[in-house]
Amino acid sequence: MRPMKNNFAANLLLPIFCLLTYSLHTQTFTDIPGPMGTTRCLLKGLNGELYIGSSTKGVFRSLDNGQTWSGLGGNTIMTGRINALAFDTSGQIMAATEQGGIKRWNGTAWISINAGLQTGCGIPIPIRALAVDPAGNYYAGAHGYTSCFTKGDLYHFDGTSWVSIAAGLTNTNIN
């Protein structure tokens, strides 16, 4: 049988060690001023710039670690909520939107890239997720919720149009 003092020391030192380790590895976060509206997504650029997509105000860029923000294109994306941001293979930012499908910023204006993403009512499908893999393939995920588009879908961009790749999936609603 071990002496009682060794167990006591172990029981006392272990929590102290854990607290010390935790305090050495904790991080602190600082609020940064942002544009009006709820931030939906965040993306860091290759040169350290920050991009945010908001619920109602569009896409914004900060060149000074979030101290100041400017809307891309004078904030002319005009599609309501921005759900996701990604860079295409040429470094241009792309935005997945709730009411405008997918847009690409060409440096001066937002360009729609919605071929294959139209609902039965003629409006763009609501896009909730956007990704570009290392090989340069673009993917988008949609969420169905309107009478014009009742089920979600998963898409791949073939260079000209978005094509569904959800065959065989039972639940394709992307949130």
C-alpha cells in the first residue's frame, strides 16, 4: 500500500499542473470594428487582407487587420445574405449568396456565374456553401426552401455551367 502523502501530493499537483497548462495555452480575442450587419462568413486573403460577408450589406474588405472596412464595388453585390466566400484559382473572390446565386469579383464589379443554377421560377438557387479544391474544381451546395426550389443540391462547375453531382445522396440540403 502506498503512503497517503504520495496520493495527496498527486491529487494536489495534478489539478495545478492542468490549470497551469491551460493558462499557458489559452488565447485571447479582441473585438474589431466591422461594417453594419451580422457577419456570416470570414476569409483571409493571401496578402493578409480580411473579407467578410454580411447578412444584409454585402462583401467587405479590410487591409488593416479589421480596423477599417470598405464594401467591394461600393457594395453593389445587392443579393442579400452572403453565405460563403472562397478564392477562385486566379485569386478572385467568389461569393455564395442567398438570393443571387454565385458572384465573382473581377476587381471592379460583381459578375454572376449562375449558368445551371436557375430555379423553376427563373431566379438563382440559394447557395449556402462554396469551395475550391487544390486542383481548381469549384463546388457549391444549395438549400431548398421555396416553392421554386424545394430540395437542396450539390454542384460542380465544369467551366461553363454548374452541374448537379448529388446523384445517390439522400439528403442534399446544405446549410
